[in-house]
Amino acid sequence: MASETPLLFVPVGSNAARVFGMDARDRACRLATNAGFECADTVSDGRPVLLASMGYAWDPAWLKAMRGRPGAVLTLGGRPVMAHVTGDPSEATCALEQGEALEGFDALDAETTRLNYAELRKRERPFVLRLDPANPEPAERAAYDAAYKGVTDVLTLYLWRKPAFYLTRWAARAGLSPNFITLIGGILCALAFYLFWQGEYWLGTLSGFIFMVLDTVDGKLARVTGASSKWGEVFDHGIDLIHPPFWWWAWLHGLAAYGRPLEPLTATMVIWAIVIGYVAQRVIEGLFIKRFDGMHIHVWKRIDSQFRLITARRNPNMVILVGALLFSRPDIGLELVAWWTIVSLIFHAVRLAQASEVAARGQRIVSWLEA
């Protein structure tokens, strides 16, 4: 069926810039293909097409925004950047090549338009900027920042955001795939488990810390190079979802070797509080997504996004454990993680109940990012 035919994407012009080590035209095509377009070198007669000037770097979010706007032109400073053409593309192609204003199209101003990134849990103005062949770093930084989730934990959002940029750029230029980065991270994750099990907490923390940084790098590398895949997503998120309880179990086991074992009853209560609390929170998140049209519980109200910074997930829990380890009390650290898991579980359970009550009164549950 014609409606199932992907929209054509055609780069216009050329650019010698190498963004993340990739030819600008090749990267644009990979981003477009990853967004569901069919990339081609030339337009096809009678077929709608999204034309994109290679003189600019842009957020992939614009691809999705422009796909649903036939007859629209994305502009920066009045100059055309992209045009969704349904008729004769010759005039639009010429305008994009020459950087001249395109008449007869609905203008979408890149300097003022804001979009909601549902998958990245943020709302902001997607970037568009001139792509300088002699200095592609501004485009690389903008693309990296655009790939970052707006709602996540405090370590990911603030501590290693900049270091992960340089690692992402290095990995891209070295030709490493996101799945390879995930594999290396998975090995380090398993090594951290082993070291925790042996009571070697500082070495385990170092291995786990590197893994956590790589857990940021692999996803950003996939997005900035257009290399996202279903398998990669399952591989990455599968590791993220499964490993935390095993880390806390290993941490508990290592307390004996470290010389700070918990009493058997206390140890049982602590580990079950952490594991059951972790699983229950994940279930609550899933129920919220299913109940409210795919919306994450962390983006309902601003307080939910703020609590996501510190909620009892892997990274905030590691902050608690390392803080206790500084005082040579990994046992107290694990007990604190158990208590924080219970607090976080209660918070999310209450938020799910509150949202359900609001919906029961006939009010629509809308993310504060869309307000």
C-alpha cells in the first residue's frame, strides 16, 4: 500500500565536515533511516520527499516533526534547512542549495519551536546550527546533548555527562559499535559482581563505575551515529534491568569477607527489602505506562522528575554504598539502601494511586513536560 511506503529523504548539497568521524551525508542518511525514512540521492517523480540541506546539523527530532508536516519548511534565520515537498521538488531543492527563502511553504522557525521528546523525557528546542567543515565539535556537542535524557538520576545527568561525551566521540571515531560498548560494559558489570562477592568493594566500585559510564556511552553513541537497533536496545536495557539485585546480593555476601557480616535475620530482611522493593517499583512503573498511554511515572509532575534524580535505582544506591564505604561500614550502607528502597517504593505507590484517582475523576493525566 502507498501509505506504507516510507517518506523519501534526500540530502541536498555536500559538506566536508566529519561529525563523530562520519561523513555528513552518510550520517544524515543513517539518522533518517533510523527514523523510518528511505534515503536516496535523488528525488523520485511524484513521490513526497523531505529535503535536507547538508549545510546544517540538526536534531533527529526534526525528522519526526517534519514528517507530519507536508508543505512545511524548517528555517534558521529565515534560510531553509528542511522542506517537506509533495509536488515538484526543483524549486525547493534550488532554495536549499542556495540558502534562499522558500515561498509558498508553512515556515517552522527552528529558533522558537519547542518539541516534546517523549522517549527522552524532556521538552526543549531541538537544535539546528550551521555545520562548519573546519570545526564540527559544536555540532557533535549539540547532538550529544540532544541524545541525553532530561529525566534520569543525578550521576548520569550531572557527574559524568562531560566525560561520557569525550568517550562517545572517541568511540565513534574509532568505529566502535554501541553493542560492542555494551558488551564491554556487561563484562565489567559481571566483574563488579565478582569483586563485591569477594568483599573487594573498592575494586568492585571502580569496575561498576566504569560500567555505569559506559552504560551512558552506548546509548548516546547509538543515537548520535544513527546506529540504534532493536537488538541493541534489548541487550542494553536487559543488562540494566537484571543486574542491580545481583550486585546487592553480592555486596551482602562480601560483608563476611570484609569483616562486617550482618546477622542472618537482618541479612535476610535487608536483601528481601531491596530485591522486592526494586521489582515492585519496576512493576509500578510498568503499570503507570500501561495505564496512562505510555507515559512514564517520572514525568507526570515536576516532583516525580525531581525524585527520579535520587530514587532507589542503581546509581543513587551506589552513592549510598560508597558513602558508607568511606567510613568502612559497607554493612550500614546496605541497610541504608534497604530503607531508601522502601521509601522510594512507598513514594511511587502513592503516586500511582494519586494518578489513578485523578483519572477516575475524569481528568486526563498529562506530563508536566507537555504543559
